[in-house]
Amino acid sequence: MSFSDRYRLVVMESSARTRRRFDRDEALKRALLEFWEHGFDGTSIASLTTTLEINPPSLYAAFGDKRSLFEEALELYIRTYGDYGARALAQPTAQQAVQMLLELAAQVYTEPGHPPGCLVISGAGGHAPSGDHAATRLRSQREATKRALAEKIKRDIEAGTLPPDTNADSLAAFYAATIQGMNTQACDGATADDLHEIADLAMRAWPT
């Protein structure tokens, strides 16, 4: 066997071992935590390859570029840690939805085992420019949740369970702002009890 043939065989065997060791689902979970902790801008390819324990060519082969990996990580977050929004919006009334949203946020934002706060709120990292892909994507996700809450409030106004002069968009924006503030508080070290207190105070503003 020639040297070039032996070299190709070694490379093939090494690649096969790498594929056997590489768990794409586990790597995506690690990438999610990396983006959550450092934000899109604060997460580099170097930090990702270190965290995922793979080399750059393997990362690109498995996930494409950093933007594509972030998109997958965000979708995983929404299905797992961030599913509290969908669970809350499934409640029968807007009041129940907001109550659950605040309570679950207080729990998720402070539980151990992952970074504090919410990836959807602070995952862009820093003050990302308006044209930044990650910032735009996350803003779109937040706006979609706020619109869904406003629509739920409007249905309750029409059903007569909320005062007719209730401004649905403003009320939804108020609770969205509360959630964003709870995120900041969690990142600054607030406990679950601290956030539940904020949630209780916020619910006193609910129209009756």
C-alpha cells in the first residue's frame, strides 16, 4: 500500500470515529446554552467548537453557519425551556394566560441548570443593530407573542369579561414589558420569590 493510500485510510478512519462520537442532538443542546449565556454576538465559532467538542469543518458540516445553528437552537429553546408562552396562551381567558405567563417566567428564569432569563428576550447580546439577523429574529418572536396576547384580550373584551374601554394593545405591551423586566432582574440575580412578587404586583393592574 502506498503512502497516499495509507494516508487516505487514516483520514477515513478518523472521520468515521468522529462521526460515531458526534451526537448532533446533544451538540445542539450545548449550542443552545452557549447562545443563551453569551448571546448571538458574544458567541464565537471558536467558543462553539470548544463547547461542542468538534472542529470548525465538522460544525459547518452539521449545522451550516453560525446563523443557521442559532436558528436551530432558538427553535429548540421555544419547544423546551421557552414553551411556557404557548402553554400560557392556551389558557381559556387572557387573565389566566397572563397569570400563568408571569408565574412560569418567574420559575424558568431562575431555575438552576441553565443560564438565567430568557433567550428570546436577551439572546441577541448587547445592543444589536436593528438590521442584525439575530436581533430581528428575536424581536419578531417577541412581537408574535405580544400580538397573540392582545388578540386574546380583545376576545375577552368582546365577550364582556373585560371592560369595553380596555386598550388591548397597551395592556399586552404592559405585560410584555413586565416579562422583559423580570428577565433583566433574573440576569441580575433575582430569585424566583423576587420575580413572583413582581408578578403578583403586575396582576393588580389587571382591569376589572
